[in-house]
Amino acid sequence: METATLGQVKKTIHELDALFKPRSIAIIGASQKDLSIGNVIIKNLLHYGYTGKIYPINPKVDEIRGLKAYQTIFDVPDNIDLAHVIIPAKFVPQVIKECGEKGIKAVIINSAGFSEMGEEGVALQTEFLAIANEYGIRVFGPNCQGIINTDPQYKAYCDFTFTFPKPGNVSIVALSGGVGAFIMQSLFDLDIGMRLYASNGNACDVSISDVIKYYGDDDSTKAIILYTEGLSNPLEFMEVAKSVTKKKPILAMKAGRTEEGAKAAASHTGSLAGVDISTELIFEKTGILAFNNEEELCQVAMAFAAQPIPNGNRVGIITNTGGPAVIATDELVNSGLQLPPLSEKAKAVLQQAMLPEATIGNPIDVVATGGGQHFRSALDVLMDEDQIDSIYINFVTAPFTDTEDVARNIVEVSQLKKKPIICNFMTNMSLERFHETARILKDGGVPCYSFPTTAAKALGALYRYSKIRSREIGSPESFPEVNSKVAGAILTQAKKEGKSYLAADRVYELLAAYGIPVAKWWLANDVEEAENAAGNIGYPVVLKAESSAIVHKSDMGGVVINLKSAKEVKEAGNRMKDKFGDKNLKFLVQKFMPGGKELIAGVSTKPGLGHLVMFGLGGIYVEVLKDVVFKIAPVTQLEASEMLSSIKAAKLLDGVRGEKGINKEMIIEIIQRVSKLVTDFPMITEMDMNPIIAVNDKVFVVDARIKID
Ligand code: ADP
Ligand code: MG
């Protein structure tokens, strides 16, 4: 990015401006054939009213769609900002070189036949990209649709699709052209204006992150819609997304999220992490609003396009019919919103202003005979109420009211932009007489929905974003007292010995070095040593067969709990030796911790992203219940406490039916210490602490496995 100073005004010239704000476009591979891409793009540019110059390039013809065609780009007498490249893949490297020589700053390669086509295509893509880098050309695509800029100053429709959006403030970025196009179409159908569009196909150079950063810096973009099927450089994406979501909402959807859990096989944290939950975790960590329903995403965009963000979760409802307000209330409450009672002052004003049959409260029912001035009084009162952050309206076009007057009053208050207003507008659009009412609301920027639940969900999303914007996840704790020297030595030693799993004694020493509390233990070489150790630890104890070959010790009779004497230890030890057919079996002797809650914490790794930290309900049922949550390391204190409150069984942690709750602070700290351990030592690829037993206001790890690379 370079900065030019124009007198007092500092103007930033963004390096993607040539792509999104081209003043001249060459179409390399322009064609006279009606249904070819090289023709459709010219048609679209002309039809949409592109304000710059269009230069069709084709060595064989003189004219395309009334525009003079040039044999080569060198014949074009002017500078060219952007070139569409629509030629067979094998000619692309040569053409990119020519673009470089011509001084073109950006190219959109619509042609296919590159990395999506296997090795040969990859080689071609690498080849042209190297040339582009050499000349400083930004490449969009290949194998892509292109971009659209609806700004009346440009009207750049550099795309071969068929929806001609009206200008607005929602910008779309989609890896898949098909999804991008239908999102654009849905916005169009909902009469939502669009600002910028980008669908970048193979994304060999200009990435989703680059586009989002550009949209973030674009003042006229108020909300961003993102569709992706995965992220090529998650760390870069996180960096960009984190800063953009503080400025404007990113509404996102990622496909391929179903299998989570279903595939989780039976052994450890790695499989509990499912196939691809990492994109969702990235969305969560960076404050992106995630949707799993594309229709809902588009509907919600309508609210973001026109309304301010609420300051809190308190909603006031105005309705002129009963039932829909009840439906809406359910959904609003589901979304975390509350309906506070009105102040005495507000009630007094409404008593004076409303019809006698109206209900004064929250919801305010102005009744079906209520007209414009009744809606207006209710709106004014809610705008003035300190304990109200947003307004939800149910407006049915009752045949005995001046519905246009109602609409005008809603619009007037909405345009103050003090608090967001969402409207569930119930009417019959096949009746001519309600068209004007609908038009007044739409033109006035009031988001109108045709179902109470949809409208409530939209308001819920505005609230979700308000929480995201003010959420400070903080920095990871440093825990300066941890003994990373000891930990490092343990890990290096294990690696030297060629181990992939640490032995039990090493595991517990490592945890202790990082301040993670473990139950008193001793690793005994034989039964006799186990008896002595049990005496030292204090009865009752637990005896465990120690062998890194065994994943689930208890399944194989390798765990005996509640041993109360040396005699019991001896018997249990000898039985185990027989069972495992191993005369030299070692034993882990451990303090028995009865009556606690069993929790699990662990770590898995995602290539390109790093460690995921996991927490949930533990014990032997973990694979069945799958009540676990993940976060991307490093995990902060806020994130760790969110993990505790977001498992399904969160209430169990507080204790139910007179039980005492667990020591949550200790668990929150353990999660952060684990996060620090794996961040300090990336060679740890997997970790399981199952169970962590929470008992008597204390917490102890009693079983753990650590895998290294
Ligand atoms: P594995 O997971 O290999 O089967 P664990 O060491 O986790 O073996 O033990 C299995 C179960 O035994 C635990 O889920 C827990 O219920 C119980 N258990 C193990 N160690 C203790 C202990 N020190 N105190 C209380 N219960 C324990
Ligand atoms: Mg276990």
C-alpha cells in the first residue's frame, strides 16, 4: 500500500484498487460469439454502465459489440489498469508477461486448466505467478468469475454472471462462484443493495484475506458476507479477520461442517476434534458471525445494511396483533435478548396516547385499529427508554387503518438511527393497495421480514455482533513460574529415545513442571514396590498397569480402584501380571479420589493452524457423550471460561440438586496452562487428560497421555 499526500488530504492508494476500481479494462480473448465468456463480460460491462474504457483484444476481428478491437494489448494507445484473461491455459504465462510489459497492475484470469486440473495445471499456475510477481501484477483467480464494483463512479461488472445488483453497502467474497452468485441473487431478491463482489476461484494470489482486508478498509462497505470451503492460510486470515470484525460485521458460512462428531472414532482428542471444526473455531476466535443457513445469512444482511448495532440485549416490542409477538418473543429470548418492563414514566405517557383497548407493557399492543400516531407514540417512548436497546415491530396491514401513515411513522423514527428497528411486515403483496406501504418501509431502510421468527433472528444477529464487537478476549497468561527447562529436558529425552508417547512418570513430571495438579503417584517396578508406595501415598489407592501400548487401561482390567491395604494391592498387582502375561509389568500407584466429577482436557493439532485445546465432560463415557468444546491455542482466560460455560452439561459444573459445584477457577487455569505448554513446545502433537477429577473444591489429573512428534 502506498500513501500519496494531496495537500491536506491524505489519500491511500490501495494496491487492489486496480482490481476493484479499474479505469480501463482489456479483455484478452474477447470474442464476437454471443455465448462465449469473452463476449458476455463485454456485454455485462456495457449493460451495467461501466464508466471506464473497454479494450477488446482479438487479433482476428476489428470490432466487438460496437467497440474497436485491438490485435494485441500493445496496440492499445492508453494505459490499462486491469485485464481479463480468457484464453487457453497454456498461453497464459506468455500473456501475463505481455501484461507486465504493458504496465497492467491486475489481471482476472477467468480461464480454467490450472491447479484444479492436477500436476500440469499446477506447473502452469506456478509459472505465470512467478512472472506476475516479477512485474508486480496482482492475479485474481484463475478459474474464477471475477469482481463487481457497483459504485456509480465505476460500475465495473467484471464478471460473466447475470444478476445486476443495485448499489448498496454489503460486500460479498466467495471462493465458490456458484455460491457467490446465488448470494448476490438473494440480496437482489430481498432488495438489498450490494457494494463489492469478488469470487476468486483458485485464489493463487489475491486471497480471501486480501479481499476482506480491502473490504475492511472500504468505507462504503458496512457489512461483509463471506463464503468459504476452507482457508489456505488460516493464520493470515485470523490476523486480518480480527482487525476487520472490530470495524464491521463479517457474516460467514462455511460448507462441509456436518460430519463433526459423526466421524469421531473412539480413542482420543484428535478424533473428537472431528473432520473440520477449525474454520468454525477461527470464526469464533476472530469474531466472525457464523451461519449454517445461507437464507438466514442473506436475511440478516438486510438488517446490517440498514440499521445501527444495539448497545445491549434489551428489546422493546410493538405489535398490532397478538400471536406473532408471542412467536417473536420465543426467538428473541433464544437469541439472548430480554424484554424488560417499561418504566412508570413510559407507561404514563402511553396511557394517554394509546387506544383504551391497547395493552401497555412490553410488548406494547397498539391493537389492530391503532394508526400511525399510536405506532409513533410507542416508538418515541421506546426510543426514550434507557433500558431499551432495540425495537421489534409486528405490523399487520389491518384493513381499517391508514397503513401508509403507519409506515411513514416507522420510517421517520428509524431514520434517527438511534436504536435498531426490525419489522415483521405481514401483508398480502398481491393486493395493489399495500404496495405503497411496503415501498415506504423499504425505501426508508426499515428491514422487513415476512415471518416473526426470521425478523427476530435478524435482531438476534445484530445483538450477537454487538457482543462480538465489545468482547475483549485478552492476551494469554504468561505463568512465569512454570519450569520450562524441566519440561524441555523431558521432551528432548523422549524424542532422543524415539518415543512417540511419553511414559507415565514423564507425563506426570511434565504436568507438574507446568503447574498442572496431579494426584499423588508413584511408578513401581514390581508388586512389592507398589505395596510400599501405596503405604507412602496413603490408602485407599488405585493400581494401574503401566504400558504405553495400552490406550484404554480399564477396558483390559488394567485399573483397580479403592485398594485399602497392602494385601489388596498385592493381590491386584499379581492378578494384573497374570492377565497381561507380563512378569515385568510396572505399576502406577495413585491416590484414590472418590466421588468427584470426571472432566477431560486435551490438545490436538491442525496443520497450518497449530494446536486446538479441548475441554469437556470426561470419564469413560466421553466418546459417547461427546460433550466437548475446542478453542485455538493460545487460549486466554476469557476463552477458557467460555469453554466451561459452553459445554452442554455446563450446569453440572455448578452442582445440581444440592451438590457442591466444582472449582471452576482451577479448571480454567489448567486449560490455560495446557495451552501454554503446547505453545511453548509445538512438538507435543496430542494430549489427553482424562479424567481430571474435580473433588472437594480441588482438581487432580489422574490419567494423561502425551504424544510427541
Ligand atoms: P483408562 O482411561 O486408560 O481406562 P484411567 O486411568 O482413566 O484409565 O481410569 C479409568 C477410570 O478409573 C477413570 O475414568 C476413573 O473413573 C477411575 N479412576 C482412575 N484413577 C482414579 C483415581 N486416582 N481416583 C479415582 N478414580 C480413578
Ligand atoms: Mg483415562
